[in-house]
Amino acid sequence: MSEPSDRGIGLVEPLWCAREVAEFLNVSQATLSRWRREKVGPPFLQVGGVSRYNPVTVRSWVSKQETGHG
């Protein structure tokens, strides 16, 4: 995964592709695709017709998935 860069708007991480998100979440790309269709996975945006993910948003989504058991 790429390093953050400063593009005149402060430190910004490059958007992740589906492969990078699937790797980060330890799920298959097919699962990630299904989640997009079912609108249950991490938020994404379309860039030129391709799904991209903001790493900060993906990490936030993961944190919100945590639940206390017991």
C-alpha cells in the first residue's frame, strides 16, 4: 500500500482499490463485490467507473463493526 503524500491539501493517503481493501479486511474480492451490491461493506466511491476506497473511511468502518460480546 502506498505512502501518504502532500498534494497541497495536507497529508492524504491514496485511495485503495478493491484488492487492497480485500487484503486489509482479509476477505476475497468477490466478498467485497457482494458487499458493494448489498450495501453492507465499507463505503466506497466511483472514480471513472471503478470502485475506490478511502483508507481512513475503511478503518473507521472496521472500528464501528466491533461489538462487545459478553
